[in-house]
Amino acid sequence: MELLKADHITMQFGGLTAVKDFNLSLNQGEIVALIGPNGAGKTTAFNMITGVYRPTQGEIDYNGKNITGLRPDQITALGIARTFQNIRLFKDLSVFENVLIANHLHLKSNFLEATFRLPRYRREEREMRETSLNLLEKVGLADLRDEKSSSLPYGKQRRLEIARALATKPQILLLDEPAAGMNPKETEDLTQFIKKIGHEFNLTIFMIEHHMQVVMGISDRIYVFDHGVTIAEGNPYEIQNDQKVIEAYLGVAEEDA
Amino acid sequence: MKRNTILTLISLAILAIAIYFIDQNLDSYKVRILNLCAIYVILAVSMNLINGFTGLFSLGHAGFMAVGAYTTAILTMPQAVKLQNFFMVPIAKPLETLNLPFLPALFVGGLLAAFVAFLIGAPVLRLKGDYLAIATLGFGEIIRVIFTNTQTITNGALGLKSIPNTSNLWWTFGFAAFTVIFIAFLINSSYGRALKAIREDETAAQSMGINLFKHKMLSFMVGAFFAGIGGGLLGNLLGTIDPNMFRFFLTYNLLLMIILGGMGSITGSIISAFIITIATEVLRFLDDGMTIGSLTIPGITGLRMVVFSALLMIVVLFFTQGLMGTKEFTWNKLLNRSQKPLAKGGRS
């Protein structure tokens, strides 16, 4: 079933076309990767889907509903969560609070009910705490819940950021370079982790990644960007053997990896 | 949780007993200073909600106070006093006979201040950082100029005199306790967490589904509401108000308090509201001059403010966290419980 569809979305900044005519289709339960050299427009594509930028052309449909031009918080509320390339945790707040905050969008009580701790709020707060604790247990961060999020080691910060995105109860999870800056061991752990959560939370995952090990290991399909243009699309095998991709990208990536 | 509630209630009872004895025994000068302390607690804590907890650099607090002060004053002044006050230009008709008891008048003042915050928040809360500061600063000045010119409502530059002196220690400390408890409970609720998330990282907060504008507006309006109440208490404590009272200087004083106490700490704001208010009185000799034995040192008007400004610079340069940083007083910490509390029950 098609969950998300981007139809010829284009993003121009003044004279610069960051992304041109991107057609994306995400089916329920898939893991799809977006790769391409630095500056190819991958994060811009993410920002269009999540509402940070409004595409200059084209339309994005989610569950058959046009979501082009909605605000990021509205898009998250509809079920598309994301992480960031440079980790953006709430640094001064605890691990637990970071996850709790992601539950806030589902809160029904108004601020007076919350301030005066009226019954409905008390019930909701209790539920939020339970689900957040459950989630932290599932991602293996429960014992660190009272730590300041910035005091966690890098790999765990990444994991917390994913957990926080999961707390918004998404259908689609967008991961922006989840393995960036990780050593091979951490990368392997993360790959398994992404697979696991995808399955457990019944997610559709769309990720930007440079690590070929991760991309080739878990992706069902791959899109390849170069200078904002989609130069290839297919399964890992097809991509690895695509002449255009090898020319534009894989040669460079081998040196990096 | 239960134990903390009991401890809070006990301390409120102790506060009430203390007020009773202070009211009986201390002279009116000291009582007045304590009243000012409590009012500044209300103002500093409410400004900290906007600036410290939500991270909105707003400098409009004096404007909200003015709205509250004028509303409360006009609503509590008897008709005869109003007629005396408005001898140049008569007061607008419906206001002449409009009268409310002190408590509802304070709430109307607070609500009007919150409404004004809503009106100006709509355009200015889209701004960030220093742009927001400039816009809100401008708002504060505009309110002052408007109040100087709406003679039929505010009596213009003449100000209002003989406002009933209804503020006393019970009102001021009562509202200070209410403000502190209300804002502490708000901060420790899911909404408070959302506000802190906005302070920490707007982009991340928004992608967590938090409606930035709605939550900023919430913080701004709640802050303005309490600023309005504080203004009302102040006007009815001093007995006279005029537009020039609500210059930027007043906001600056509050800013000094929340920076000194720690942006994002209610406890810090309470402590520094007391320190600064009392120090302003204690250091009066700097302005007035003093005599030690046979030596007379002449005072320099405004020297106190130099001291406070220097203090602010020292804090900003060397102790950016202020007294408390973002730490709060909690019963759990006081009683030294080894286990970390799940929720910080920050109360005074």
C-alpha cells in the first residue's frame, strides 16, 4: 500500500535548484534509502517532506491527503517523524523528559487542566510516563532515564533521538544520516536496531545514509541523488550495478568508507 | 508526592503566621518593603516564565504591568475619588461608576494584560531573539505613550492619585504564593516540558509536534496575566500611578532579577527579587550620602543603579548561570533523599 507519494517536488533557493523533480513513493513497511554525494539535496528533500520547506513545485500526499505546505508540527501529528543529521536533542533535559516531550502532541488536556492536575490530565500524564518508560526499555535506555541527554555517549544520543521520534507514534520515520560519525561496531548495532524497530513499531523507514554497509544491508529500495536530480532508483543489487551511480557516487563512497 | 504536598501546606501555614506577626509588629516602612518584595516575586517569576523557561527574550513586562495597574486602580477607586482625579478632562462615562472589589479588579487587570499580550503576541512572537526583544521593548513604550494620551481613561500624564491602599501583606504574599505555585505546576506539567523544549531547540520541538506559536503564546499570556496582577497590587500599594512609572527601567530591574537568580529557576527569581528589593533600600545611602563620624560623604543620585548595573555585568560575564542556574529548590533535595525524583516538584 502506498503511504507517501511525492510528485515531482522541486525546491529552488533563488537561482539554485537544490532538488529537481523528485518522485518518491513509500509503501507500507518498506525501508527505503536516499543516497548521493554531499550537497546532492538529500536533506532538502527531507525538509520538504517534513514541512520545514514548502516545495516550490510539486505535491506531497500522505495517506491520500495532500500535506504540501503544512507546518512541521502538523506533519508530525499526522504520523511522519524525523531525526536530524546533527543530533538535536533537548540537551539540558533528561533522557526521560526528551521522550516525554514527544508525547505532548497527543495530550488532550488544556493547560489549566494540566496546571491544576485535574483527573483527565493526571491520567494522561500517567499514561505518557508509562509509554515513555516502555519505549526507553525497548530501545535499551531505561537505566539512563535520569541522565542529562547531552551526557550520553554519541551512539546512545542517536538512539535516544530515534526513540524520541518514535514517541510521537509515527507511521513513517525519516532518519537523516543515523550512522554518521559512528565506528563499525556502532554502525552494525544501529543497523540491527533500525531493522528491529521497523518491525516492532510497524514502521515505514526512509533514511539518508552514507554508510554503504548500512544502506545495502537493510534497504528494500534506494534512490540516488546527484546535484538534486534523481539519477537512479532500484533495489540494492540494481543500484550497485548501475553505471551512472558508479560514476557519480560509488567510486567516491568507496574511498570514504 | 503526598509528603511534599503536606510540607508545602505546612510552609504556607508558617508563612501565614509570619505575616500575621510581621503585620502586627513591624513598622510601616519595613512592611512596605516586604510588600514590594512579594510583588517583585510575582513580576520576576512571571517574566522568568517567558524569558527563562520559554526562551523568549521579551522586554514588555512594564507594559503589561501598566495595563494591570491602571485597570485595578480605576476599578477600585470610588466615584468621588475619580471625580477629584479627573479635573482636567472628565473620565469616560461608563468608567465613572464602574466599581469592583479588589480581588475581581485584580483578575480583570490580569486578564486585560493577557488580552493585550494576545494582541501584540500575534505579530511579534513570530520574531526571534533580539528582534523579539526590540519589538516588545517598543510595545512597552507604546503602552506608556497611549496611557499618557488617553486622558478620559487614564487621566494622562497627571496619573491617578488616592488609589485605595488595598494592598497589604496578605494580598501581596498570597498572590506571590499563588503565582509561584501556579507557574511551578505549569512548568512541571507536559506544557512546561513543551516550553522548555522550545527554549532548548525550536526546530526539534516543532518536529516533535509542538505548535510553536500556540505554546509561545501560552507562555506570553500567562506571564502577562501575572504581570498585570503584580501591576495592580503595586498601584494599590503605592496609592498613585502615572505612565512614567512604567518606563523601561522597570523591565530592566526585573531582567536584573531573573538573570541574577538564574534564567529558568523560579527559586532563583524569588531569592533575587528579595535581594534586589531590599538592597535597593539598604543602598539608599549611595544616592543620599552618608555620615561616618565627622566625615560626610555626599551621595550621587543614581549611584545605586550603577552598582546594580555593574552587578549585572559581572553576573553576565563571569557567572552566566546566576545564583541558581536552572536548579530549583525541592523538598526531596532538602531532605537529601538519595533516590532521584522522577518529577521535579519545584516549589518554594
